[in-house]
Amino acid sequence: MQIKGHTVRGKVLDEETRCAHYHSEIDRIAINFYCCGTYYPCYECHEEDGCGNPGVWPTEMFGEKAVLCGACGYELTVSEYLTCGSKCLTCSALFNPGCSLHKNLYFQT
């Protein structure tokens, strides 16, 4: 699905990147998976439809754009995302703070 000019794969339900697994009002990001360079709304979507070889963003690449705001299309770097306080730096849309429970699946910790 095309979302704000970016292809997002997986079980995407709407134009803000909500998916079949996570679809509350504040579930509005997609992760550009390091292993395949493809946006997915969550790790479960990647497990079902991804490259089959999950990998995490290494610390030395935290300056790279890796998180898509489903509200406005801004791409946050890993560092920006990890320090944004669960809010888009551009449009102030809220992100699900519970995503931090899964950060080890996306980013080197």
C-alpha cells in the first residue's frame, strides 16, 4: 500500500499504517526494516510477509531514516524516534508508547 509516498507492506488497514495486529488510534508508524529495506507496520507483519531474515538497525546507523509517521509521512531517524517521546517531530501526532516494548526487534540495544 502507498502511504504518504512510501510503500508499506504487510496487513495494512489504513492510510496511517495501522495493521491487522496493531490498530488503535495511536498505532501510526511503520518501520523500515534494516534487513530488507522495506517498511512494515510491525514485526508481525514482517514475520508474515517479510524477507525471512530479520535484522536490527545497528547503533552506528541510528542517524538513518527508519520510521515513517503515518499521519504526515515524515521519516524519523532511529535516534529521533527513540528520543521523540512517542510523538512526531513534524506534525505532533501521537505514537503508541507501547512500541518501545518491541524496540529490540527493530534496533540494536
